[in-house]
Amino acid sequence: MKIPIKYKLFLLFSFSFIGVFILAERSFKLSQENISNATTIFENSRSTQHLQENYIEPTNVLREMSLSLVMSPNEDYRKTIEIDIMKQRARLEENFLKLDAQTYDFWKAYANSVKKTCDYLEAHFEEGAFVYVNSTERDYYYALLNRLKALQHDAVYQAEQNFEDIQTSAHALKYELAILVVVLSTLGFLVGYLFSSHIVSSILTLQEGLKEFFGYLETKTIQPKPIELKSRDELEEMSKLLNRSIAKASANIEQDILFIEDAISVVNDLKLGKLSSRLHSSAQAQELQLLKNVINAMIDNLESKINEEIVKRSEQEKLLIQQSKLASMGEMIGNIAHQWRQPLGEISALLINIQVKQEFNDLDERYLLSSIQQCIKINAFMSGTISDFQNFFKPSKEKEVFEISEACERAIAILQASLKYHGIEFSFDISEKMEVLGYPNEFAQALLNILSNAKDVLSERETINPFIRLYLKKGYKYILIVIEDNGGGIASEHMERIFEPYFTTKYAKQGTGIGLYMTKMIIENNMGGIITVKNTEIGALFTIKLPSVSELNGEISS
């Protein structure tokens, strides 16, 4: 009798589902009871904590206030304490109204005793107040405190009783679940073993047949044997279909092997620069036939396409360099705008103040001259900003020994206002004075490229609490410049290409892809250093390694 596998699996899964459903129902019942009991215990605990926080502790505070009132050194201090006592009594009065009548009577007696202590002091009978607070008032206080402790004890006792009930119920359900698990697991194992053993046996037979076929695909030597299977289900039909497919595939593979060998020969000729070779063999696979046409067409047009690509690449390089210049100009204008925004605001505020004073006839010559002098200072600062930017972008003509921190500060000054505008925290740590040999302006531009990229990433990704850290370290032979941010780092697929020319992760209008390439050229080719980048747990970390002046002097002398 032929029984399809889906019916066998259906019976197996149905039995498993019923068993899981029974276990789930019992487990759900246990969890519901546990939640209910835990909620009760939690409420008892909250009741105990509520008594402690809202009654016992505030009552102790009121008692301390009453004692402090009797012991107060002067009338002013006593009035302050009396005000605090009135507020504390009002809060406690509101809280005790929520408890039972008996507890409220204890509270009322103690509250009246506190009031009587205050009355003694108002009548300037300090001795009577001292005696009363340490006798009658104390007795009422301890009576109230004992009552509150009794309420706490009742809540704790109730929690203990609830916990014992939970333990009893949990033990009973635990044994019930254990029995159900054993019974259902045993039945499920027996039924599953009967169905699965037959299916697994058929699958293993198919596996062996496919293993022989895949071995043939690897070695191309021994033809695979037909799969023999008599399982009276879909697997038997599958074995027949596989036998037909394997026989056809074996024939096609033999023909495709000859084609691939011919294709490899043609490709090897292309590597040697021989453009006269063509692919003539035929293949069964349509993809290989398509490959044949593509290879032949590629060889026919390769020389002309190479010339076209050379011309196109040259034009693209010119265009990208021009775009880079325009982008740098745009960034410079943007940084100038950030630098000028605050000074322009200050000038506008001064002019508005002058106008307001003039309208109210309150403008005197002294204030006018002071405002004019301040505007002149602000204008000089803005003029100096332009000079700084002009000098910054002038290339250095010759190598010179320069102080590395000064070049860093020049690059930071260009970007400082933009960082502040975007809310980016910047820190610069210098351990000691360090000198290197190279081009100070080019180095500052290289550093500015890295800082600008970090700023753009932090702004685009809207990083929370963004920061950029720049610090210098001096070693025996080298000086390290480290730039770190918390912008999330560089994507792994971009890491190896980050310093390639024309590679950018920005939109075409926002980046040319030569900023970091130029940085690498300046550091490594012009200054004999090394630049690397890696990801940290929070962002990217660039490291620039430059030879120190002392190391260069040693090499020259040797």
C-alpha cells in the first residue's frame, strides 16, 4: 500500500501538536497561578513598604522636629521648626485618614500632644514643654509607633501565608507536569521513530546516489550508478527522476568540459596580449553559449574600447579634480559663514541698542563711541578670519621643521565654528612639544580632510552626544596623531577602498572621492609617514605616524 509522506508526517505532527497543546495548557495554568500569587505577595510587600515610607519614617521625622523645637536656641530658629512641624502634621493627617479608625485615633492623640508642646513654647513655658515632650508626648509617640509596627507585622504574616500557599500549589503542578512530559514524550518517541526510520532509510539511499553523482562532478572519472529505491512513496518517484536527470547531466557535462578547456585557452591568450584567438567550441548550457558570444564580442571590440576608456577616464579625472576644487571652495565658504555668524549677530545687536537709545533720547557720546570701537574690533576679527583662510590654503613651497600642534590648531580653527554649529564636542590633547619635517600647510589640509569627514558623518547620522578627539603622542622614533569619533565607524565593505581615488560614500553632489586619497598622498608620499584607519566599538579611528625630527637627523648624520 502506497502512503504519501505528507500523510505520514501529518499523523506525526498531529500527535506532537496534541501533546504540546496539553503541556502548554498545563504550563499556562501554572504560570497564571504563579503570576496571581506573586502579585499578591508583591502587594503585601508594597503595603509594608508603604507603611514604612508614608507613616513610620514621617512620624519619626515629626518626633525629631518636636525635640528640636524644645531644644532650639532662639525664637527665629523655633519659628522655622514650627512651620516645618505644621507642614509635616498636615501631610501625616492626610495619610492617616486613609488607614483604619483605630490607627487614626492613635495618630490624633500623638498629633494633639505635639500641638500641646508647641502651645507650651508659645506661652514661654520652656520647662513645661521639655517635661511634656519627654513624658506624655513620648508615650503617645511610642503608642502610635507600636500600632504601625503591628500593621506591618500583619502584612508580613499575610505575605508568608501566601508564599506557603504558592509552594504547595507549585509542588502539585510540578509533579503533574512531570508525569505528562514522561507519558507524552514516550508516546511521541515511539510514533516518531516508526515514521521517521522508514523516511530516513529512503533519504539515506538517495543521499548515497547523489554522493556518487557529486563525486563524479569533482573527478569526472567514474560514472554514477542508478539509484535503486522501493519505498512506495514520493521518494521512489524522486529516485527515478534523479536517475534520468543524472544520465542527461553526465552527457552535458562532458561536452561543457571541452568548451571550458577551450575558453581557458582563449583567456590565457588574452592575458598574453593575443587578440587573434576566438572561441569555436559549443556547449549544452545556454549560459556557456552566451559566454562564448560575449568572449568573442569582447575580443573583437577590446582594443577600441580600451582607447575609449582611456579618453573617458582622462576627462573624468579632470572633471573630478574641478569638482574637488569647487567642493573645497564650498566648504571654505561654509566655514567662513560659521565663523562670521556670531560676529555679525553681535554687530546687529549693537546697532539695535544704538537705535533704541536714540529713539528714547538716551544715546550719549560715550556709549556711541564705545559701541563704534566694539564694532571696529569685531570687523577686524572678521577681516582676520579671511586672512587666516587665505594663508591656510596656500601650499608650502619647501619642506621645513614645524611644530605639529600649531599645524593642528590651524586646521581646528578653520573648522571650530562649524563643529560648534553642529553641536559636536571637540577635544585636543597635547602631551609635549613635537616637531616634524614636512609641509605644514599641506599637513593641515590633510588633517582638515579627516576632521571634515568625521564632522559630516556625525551630522548626517545624527549621532547622540557627538564628539571628535584629537591627541598627539611622541614615541622614540615616531610621532602619532590620532583622530577618533563616535559616528558608528566605516562599513566593512568600504574599509579597504577608503583611500582609493574617486571612491566616496557621499552623494555625487556632496563628495568627489579624492579628499582622503590626497590626504594619503600628503602623509605617505610627501612626508614619509603612514596613515591607517580602523573601526572602534563606537566609531572610526585614524592614526597618522610621522618620523620625528630627531630620527630624521640621525638618518642624515649616519
